[in-house]
Amino acid sequence: MVASITDHFSKASDGNGNYPATGVVSAERTAGDSVLTCADLSGWATDTAVHFSTYRLDTSGAINPASQTDWKGVVSGNTISNLTRLAGAADTGNAVGDIVQLNPTIGWLEDLINGILVSHDQSGALKSGIIGSTQLASGAVTSAKISSSAVTSAKIGPSAVTADKIASGAITADKLDTSSMSTAFYYKKDESPCTVSFTTTTACIIEAIAVTSYKWGYSGGTMSLDITTSNVTSLLNRSGNLVGGDGSGKQMTAIFLGRASANKTVTIRAIQSGNAGGAPDFDIGLIVRCHRLATA
């Protein structure tokens, strides 16, 4: 890390287990000059800005309070640059022999507090909105930390959910919105009449196929299978017809093609009539496909 005069957090030493030396000025500095040259700054941090004081001693060897000035600067070797006065005596320059001591000054404490207040309020709690996506480490948010219902559709970006993220069997039929599909399918198996009903959301073309079977019947017996509709304009309607034959199994199929407008309740019915005797299968299978059109 490169030290900067704007650093809020200043180290108290170089981190090598040594007390920082109390230095002395080795070259005179004139007032306003931003560089201070010292005899020994061993143990001082060089990877953060530092807070320190310069002062002179009186004749008894005690600190002369009137001479003390608090500073902030950046150390390189035995030189302190970016020299910034923060408190104490006015800057009148430094004489050779002035004491240079690393210590907890008023400026050090203010820097520390201002640095903490960047992300915390006065109660000590984190400020609202201070943690963004760049502050979160990869893998930091686990499923256990996400509250129920926290992820809504508005929080999921376009194309965010890809096929490989969807578990097999995760999407069931009741979760599909058939109104958004270009083709909808309906199936019903029932005795006559076998009925399928649905409401159209757009204009559509409707296909219907009905199938029933006859295991065996008497010669001359007949049956028919017809498709009737409501709210549908018929384009093609073909009934199924069956003539019984001794010991023979047969199948009847009816087909229908039509067109319906939007917002209509459509009913498709497959009706079996007649009797060829023998062993009919009274269940009808009815399959309906609705192909939605872009315009009515």
C-alpha cells in the first residue's frame, strides 16, 4: 500500500516490532516548506501517513509547550514530505536539533473518527446503503442468509435465469401461463359427450380430434362420432362412422377445424351415437389444439 496524506488510518510503527525512533531535525526548514529532513526515522510507518509533533526543549531538558506543533506527513527514509500542520504552535520553520516524535495527536484522533464515520453513524451502526455489490465477497451470501420471499420477480434481471439453473421437474403444468403460449393443448377422456372448454385470449385457429374404438360388432350395425362446438366458426368438420362386423375391432375418428375470436368461451364436444352391438368402447379421447393468432 502506498501512503497518502489523505489516509484516515495511520499506523503507529513499521510493523516490525520496533518502537519508532524519536528523531531530530538534521536540516533547517523554513516556514511553509513541506519537506522535513531528520537524522533518524527508523521504525516509522512508510505505507500510511503519520501523525507526529515537533518541539524544542528548554534549558532543563523539558518540552517547551509553546514550541510544539502537530503535523501529518508521509515518510520515506529519513524525510517527511507533504508536511501539513494540524494544531499547536504556528509554523515558524524548524531548526537543526528540534525533536520529531511520533505520537497520538489531536489530528490523529480526528482522522480516526472521520474514517470510521465514512461507514458508521454516531451510534456505531453501519450506515444505511453503505454495503454495495462491490463490498460483498464472492460466495458471501448463502441461501441460509436470504429471507423467505426476499427475491421477487422485480429483482431478477432479464435472461438471469438460464436453463442450467432450473432443476429437472421444477416447472409443473400448473405454473405455465397458457395465455402466453402460441399453441395450447387440451385433452379429455370421458364417455359421450366428451367436452373440453376454455376461454380464448386472442383470435385463434382450433383443431380437434376425437377417437373411440369398437372391439367387435354385428354386421350391419352402425355408429357415428361427431364434434359440435360453440363460439367457433367451422372451417372443416368430418364425422367418424363405423359399420360393425362380426368379430372385428374398429376405430372411429372425427376431425374439426375452426376459427374463434378473442375472449370467447369455447366449447368442443365429441358425441358418440348409434349402436353396432357387440362390445363398444364408450370412452372417447378428445384432443384440442388452439393456435393463437397475432390479430383478430
